[in-house]
Amino acid sequence: MPNSINMISIIICSRDKTLLNTVSQSVEKTIGVPYEIIAIDNSEAKYGICKAYNLGAAQAKYDVFCFMHEDITFETQNWGQNVVNHLKDESVGLIGVAGIDPMGIVPVFVYKSIGKAEYNYIQSGLDNSQSVHQYLTINRYDTSKIKPVSVIDGVWMCTTRKVYSQFKFDEVTFDRFHGYDLDISLQIQTKYKVCVVFDVLLNHLSPGKVDKIYFDQILKLYHKWKGILPVSFRKLSVKDWKEYHWLCMDDFLRKITSFDYTLPFVLKHYFIFSFNKYFKPKPFILLFIKIIGKRYFKLKFSR
């Protein structure tokens, strides 16, 4: 039998048989190494994605685990060999096709304009809308095929049995379908590198959305990791962290006030995420007036 480190167990939380069939055919045509697909039937929504992934991993025969959504197809031929090659480096614990750095102490939803991002994938649409190649790198002069980040997106994530045995998906905290990818990234980056790879190109067939359910799960994530955050693989100055923090606070307030949370709930989280070593009176007051005041007290903001 071939070395199982050269073989991939693909684990999918499946809710749509048509999508599962499409991605299975795409894997067969492109992966280029021995593999198995473990599809956990979640068509009746019995499990959160963490539970489904842990169930799938318990059935896996091989030593490379690939956790992925079923709404993707692959462009890269022999991508499986690229995955195996990356994970042979024992300092690398988790790889994906999209990630960000840094990971601050407050939830952020507009990473492209606030943080630094590494990503390389094709964003398509189930409604046959035009596909767009999403590509961005922190250092365009660095042509490496693998680059470190703080956390990766869960559309496609690969690790090894050895790493997974130390850091499993937290199905207690994350019982729905959000937050799991950031959480497993934060777990793994405590011991290994978390990276985005640029030699696996896939099509993502449906855009994600930030709704109240997503927001609730992300708040759980930040409360869980409040003793560890912020994290970055780069050395940022205190000035950089403060600037980043208040840009994040702006984005966070705009998002939390767009949902039907009560004013006490919003204020509670505004205070929780504001009063820390990055606190600055001026942006705190300005954001309060500009966003909370406008939303809940109909205040008009002017400089």
C-alpha cells in the first residue's frame, strides 16, 4: 500500500446531492493522487459543521485531511500532490486558499480594506453570474507558493492527521456553520504555521453572506479567544495595532448596528471591545456619535 501521507481523505459536510456529485467529479478529474471522499449527509441539518467534520475525520483512512465545502470545483491539475508537498513541511499545520493577517481583538468583516489578505480563488455564482479571479497578496514581490497568515477561510482547508489529533473542531462552541474555520486556525497557529497556498486554484460557486446568525457565531469566537488575541505572524508596532483596532471598531459598529440587536447589547459589546490597551478617547467618542448615535438616537454627525 502506498504511503498514506501521499493520499488524501476529503471530508465534506453535504447538504445538496447535486453539488456533492459535481465536486466529486471535479476531484476525480483533477486531484492526481489516491484519495477517498467522506461525505457526511447533513441534508436534514442534524449537525453543525464542526460535528460533521469531526465525524468525517474519525472515518478517514489516510494521513492528509482535506475539509471542504461542496460548492467548489477545481481548476488546478494534480492539486493533491501540491497539498501533500506543502504538508510534508512539519512546521505547516493548516493550508487554505484565502486568509488574513492580523487577527485583531474585535470582529472584522471588511478584511480587504482594513487588514492584509492573501487569497487566490475564482468566485463564481450559482446564478451563472460572471466569474471573477480573486487574487491578492501582502507582498507582490514575494512569489512564494505558500505564505503565512493568521487565519484562513473554511471553503477549503487541508491539514494532517498528526495536527488534527491535537486540534479538533470545537463542536461545543460552534454548533452552526460559522466561526469554525477561524477557530481551528487560531488553535493550530499556537503551534504550527497557518498558510495560504497559491498553487491550488478552485472555483467557489456561491458567495458567503454576513447575517445575524453568522454574527452571533463570530461573537462567540472573539469571546473564546479574548485572552489570546490579537495575533499576527508579522511584528506590528503599537501604533499600527492602535490604528488597525479603530478601523476594525468602525467596521464592527456598522455591522452590529445593521442587525436588530438592542441598544444595551450593542453598547455592551462596544464597551467590551473598546476598553483595552488600544483605547483612544477621540475615536471612541466619534464612532459612538457617528454610528450608535445616528442609528439609535437619530443624531446628526458633523466634523
